[in-house]
Amino acid sequence: MNYLNQKKYLQVVTGIFAFLLIINCSSDNDSGGGTQQTPKAVITVEGVVATFGGVYEGTTSDSQSVQVSATNLSANLVVKASNHFEVSLDDTNFSSEVSISKDDANGVSNAVYVRFAPPLSVIGSIPGSLTFESATATTRTIGFNGESLSTSPVINVNGSLEDFGDVVIGEESASQSIIINGDNLESGIQVSASEIFKVSLDDVTFSETVLIPAAAANDDVTLYVRFAPTVLGAANASLTISNMAAEDVVLNLEGNGAPVVHNYVTFDSERLAFGGGYDQSSTQTFNLHNDLSNIETIKMYVKLRCPTEGCDDWDVFANVKVLDTESGELYEIGRYITPYWNDNSQLERGFEFDVTDFKSLLTGPTELRIRTECWNSKGYEVTVDFDYIEGTPDYPYYAVSRVLAYDDWSSSGVPYGVAHTFDLDRTVSIPANAESTHLRTIISGWGHATPNDSDGRGCAEWCYRTHDIKINGANTFQHYLGPLGCASNPVSNQNPGNWMPDRAGWCPGMVVPVRTDQFATSMAGSTFNFEYDYEDWVSNGGNGDAYYATSTFVVVKSNSVISKPTVID
């Protein structure tokens, strides 16, 4: 390109650039077609409204104020009060809402007054609020509350009284309290309870009634309440708070009269094990409760604790026996199977047994024996204690005799499915003054003998069976040894043991249940033949032997002194 052509080219380019620059500059000019941004509207509230004190219904409180201002409002500012509150711009004329013009609000601080105005019959603490709103601004809200007081005589109660729960007869519960105050009362407040619930104004002296004097009737007064049961069972009563000019306030009172319990600890952390200088059994004599005339129930508790070396790895047969001094025999009063690898600490007091049937033996100096079939030196530390629970016995006199006692060990039970020489027949004579007669049986199977049932269960630990008790040759009672729901046993900390599958009538870490068979009549003066008849099954000699550890006792009761039944083997 020659010089002239270059010059001409530069002139054209320069001209185009200048034209574009003019266009761009003109677009920034306010007189052009550009978009403007609208300034943001803002409401500002300064100050707070404190809680309004007590204001009588139908009157108004003194006012409180805040300052409000705004910027860039395009519409009027409206201030609204919630129900039972009023708002004003001059502290004279009050209403539910007021309006401030946008010109007066923009850039100017305005006082806004608010007062509490509870109407008649609206009593108590009432929440309130002021809202500040305008069309284009974010609404502002402030909150507060007021207390509306009655102009009529009224009794107020603050707090509540919970169920007092179990309280031993003859004792008193801890006290609970409520606050009582009145409005517009000119006389005292009478508080009335009942014979078994007592009230006090000082938490020291309690009685069935107290009087809050007129001088204190409109003040906060603390009332204390206690439960003092005199009879067993649930107690329901009313606490009445009254004044001659006001409506009564009535509160429900609940509690439960619990029996007097006499506790006796016998074996205390007694170590039972095999080897290591320990024994599987311990026999000792203890002094138990002497007067059984008002003892309704006797409960026995067995607590197992693991030694420092840990607990036995296996679920083993265990029981507690009491000596019958007349026959010289030990009677099984409770049987349990120990848990795998662990103790029964998940139960607050351990295994629980109702041993009332043996009350005639569990009195005064009493010989007891505990046994666990542990086969290692770890074993358990065993504690046994008894609760003698006062009440009205069903009968004042009991007596008990052994019928069957094949219960020393799991394998000392009756052989199952094979021929044996165990005698399962007895002749039983009942005293003439018996008024109630029943049989008490504990039974648990042991072994994995075959043939298995169709569901793969070996005998006698696993196979479900139904046994008959024959009285005078007739099937009279039945015992079904079926599942107990082992997987739901609260003593569940038995891993890695096989504790969850159901056994036949027992579970690892559980009490072996007592099977009670009540005769339809008293059987007084009668003699009958007894036979325990296990369901038929024949072992094929495979996988070891099967056994049923079985104990059965006959228990009689009477309103007069009664002798033991006679049992002839």
C-alpha cells in the first residue's frame, strides 16, 4: 500500500472509532434511555417495651413508648397492636392501629405509645406485640406481655401435685408443694385434705386442714402436701382450697399404699465354682422372720455377680433348697439356669421367686442350700435375700410335703425315652382340715438325644412336650414344655453364648417357671394316687442321654393349724 492509500485508510478507521465513542457516551446520559434503581424502603424502631405489671381486668395500664422512623417509604406507615393492647401517637387517643404518613415517617423520628387494656373476664398472662408495616418495606415486630388481674374474688394455684407413688403403710411420703394466692379476698383460705393426705404451711407440722389467714390470703403462700397411707392399695382423694367469696379449687391426689416389707439377706456374695478351692454348693443356717401371722407373700431374690476372673462360660442348672426338719429332706424352692458368660445385673434384684408355698419352713432358724452346676473355677458370687411382705394371708396356716425330688442336678433327673427304675407313682393323703390343696412342680429338660423331632429339636432340652399328671389314674393336669421367648429375655448380655433360641420350657439366664395345679376341691381327708407321666418318646441312643429334672410338692392351706400331707413312695 502506498503512502496516500495508507493515509486514506487511517482517516476512515479514525472516523468510525470516533462515531462509536459518541454513541457509547450518549447512552450514559440521564437524558437517554438507561434504567434507574429505586432506593430501598427501611423502617427503623428504637427502644423496647417492658413487661406490663399486673393490670386489673377492664382497666388500662400506663403507656410505654418506642421511636419509629423510616427512609424512602412510598406509602404510609401503619402500626398495629395485638389483641388486648392499644397504640397511640399522642399518648391520649388509643386504638388498635394508627397510621403515620410517609412524609412524616421518612427521615423523622416519631413516638409511638402502647398500653395494656385487658377486657373483663380475660385473666392471666397475655402475650402482645406491635407491628410496623408499609407497602414496600420489611415489616418490623416487637413483643411484650401483660398480666391481667381479676377484680372478682378468686383463688389462684401455681404448680401441680404429682402421683405420690408407693409409700409404705404407716410411713409418710416426701412433701410436694404448690403456691396459693388470692385476688380480692377479704377472708382467709381454708385448705382441706383427708385422713391419708396431710397439709402444712411450714413443711414441719402436718394435719388434715390448714387456714391461710386473711392478711396473707392475697399473697403467695406455699402449701406442702404429704401422703400417709393407712391401708394397702391405690388411694385417691381431693384437696379442696376454699374461700367464702370465691369458687373452690379442687385438686386430685393420688398415691399407693405399699405393704411393710421385712428383708433378710442370707448368702451374701457366696462364691460357687468347681476347683480353685471353691465348691458348687453351700449350705448354711440363717435366722428368718419369726411371726408369719400377717405375712401375705414371701419373695426370694437371687443375685449373680461375676468374679474378677469372669463368669462361667455356660448356661448351667442351679437351684435353692430349704431343709424340712421333719423329714430331713431338702426341698427345692427355686430353680434357674445361669446366663452364658455373664451375670443377671440387668435385673435390679436378680431372679425373683414367689416362695410363699414354703412359708411353714422359712421361719426362724432355717437351713438353706444353694447350688450351681459350674464346671470351672470361675463360677458366680451368689447373694440370696428374702422379702416378707405384710398383708392378709389367703390362709394363716400352710404345710408342704415332697412328692417327687429328682432335682439335684440336670443329669440327676428322670431319664427320658429309655427304660429306668425311677419311681413316678405316689400315694398322697390330705389332712382333714385342708381348705385348699395344690401341686407345685418345677421341670426342665437336659440333653440333645435323638431322634430329633421333625423341626430338628433333640431331647430333652429342645423338644417341645406335653406331660400329664394323673390323679387316681385319670389325666388331671397337663404341663406343656414349649417356648418361653428366650430372645426377649431381659438378661440379654450373653454373647457369644447360644442364648436366643427357644428351649423346651426354660431359657438361659432365666427362672425356670413354677407350674401350679390347683385342685377343684379342698381334697380334705382324701387319699389319692399320683403319677407323673412324661409324653411318650423313644431314644435311639444317639447323641447322648435325655433327662427331666423334676420336683413336685403338695401344698395345703387352712384357717386352723394343719399338718403336712402324708406321701408314700
